[in-house]
Amino acid sequence: PTLTSQLFIKPRITKETYLQIIQQIKAHILRGDCYEINFCQEFYAENAIINPLNIYQQLTKLSPNPFACYYKLNDKYLLCASPERYLKKEGNRLMSQPIKGTFKRNKADTKIDETLKQQLFQSPKDRSENVMVVDLVRNDLSKICKQGSVNVEELFGIYTFPQVHQMISTIVGELQDGLDVADILQATFPMGSMTGAPKKKVIQLIDKYEQTQRGLYSGAVGYITPNKDFDFNVVIRSILYNASNQYLSYQVGGGITFNSDANSEYEECLLKAEAMIEVLTAN
């Protein structure tokens, strides 16, 4: 196995800066520029020497998620333990499953763990975040689906993962005739759960306030079959590694609404990074 170096992981922005930016974003929401924005921050390590496959195997063992993937392009690696589906096409049926709403689990006490699931399901903040993204996805799908075919199959579904409980909604639609994969991606990408509403304005604000280019983070990895069915994930809970310049990074974020508490949002970022931090510091 490749030797691993001691990793010194640093935040791209300080907690103070993060809290200030959240206040600025909330001012935009108050002015009516947007309703919700997914704001992300980067943690990184320089002079990082890792064994990417080894780290990926540890990450998916610690956090086994349905949309995990290992992707290598020359010297660049993606180690992804994603729980989220961006978009699936089967025949002329499209399905999107955005995640908005995250609670930490209590694995030591099943009773408390069950209570936490109920609290997430009833949480007004998480419901409002989730429903805004559902509306955005419905809007995106309605551009390419047959009239009246876009439906919310499940709203506020609570699903349990190794570290967290998540609120996931499922939106489906029937694809219009004569559209290809490129048309579908053009109408729906970047996905609503990683941007916000309204999408166009929010993308400008993300560009203004985020201190790091997202790159492959918050993009999508998937496959297209010969008969043009496909399934794509959302690239989250992911470590990006460039072996040639020994740069390692991961990004985490959350949906900011007017009711968001900046400190809680920061804590949620750390929660989402838990499995990644654990495997990187163990090495």
C-alpha cells in the first residue's frame, strides 16, 4: 500500500467568516432575492499522500450509502459516499429524490433514535427547506415532462443512514416524446438540493459568497444504458484528491432559509463531514 502522510485538514474559511456570510445570505432572503440557498464550505489538506482506494473502502464501510462511487481520471480521484439520487430515467419515467433535512443519530439508544426520527419529520425548519426544493424540482421536471404528469410520490420521507437520519422526498414525471439525455440534464442540472430557489439567482449568490470553486462536488456521477435509461447521484459526502499536486479536499453545506440558525448550520456541516474526518484522521 502507498504510504500515507500526516494530514493537516484546515477550513477554507473560519467559523466567524462562515457565520458572517450566513447573515449576509439571510439579508438577501429578507430582501426577496431568494428563498433558500445551499451554501457550502471547503476543508482541505496540502502535501497529502493517501491511498485513495484504501480510503474509499474505509469510507464506504463506515458510511455505506446507496449512491457511493469511486472515480479516477488520470491523477484525480473522487471518493464518494453519497446518500442522494439526483435523477433516474427508466423508460419515459423520471424520478428525482432530493435530500433536505439532517439529524444526528443516537445509535446507543434505539428509543432516543426513534424520537429523533419523529423530531426530524415534524421539524418546521427542515420541512420548509425540503418543500422549497421539491417545488423547484417539480418546476424543473415540468419543463420536460408531459403536462399533468409530475407528481410528488413521497413528501418528507425519513430514511436512516449510518450517521444520520435524512428527510427525502420523491418527485416523478413522464418524459415528453422526442427529448434526449442532454435535454433532460439541461433542464434539471444543477440539481435543486445543491442550489436553492430561485435557481438562477441563487447560482449567482453562490458564486459570490462561496470561497471555493465546487468542481466535481455537487455535480453528478452515474451511468447511461444503451437504451438511454440512466441513474445519477449527487456528489456529496465526498473526498476529492489530486495525486499530482497532493491536494485533498471535501466540501459540506446546507440549505439556508430565513429561519436558519447560523451556529446550527455550522454544526450540521461538521456532522455531514463526520465519516470523512474519521477515515482521514484514522490514517
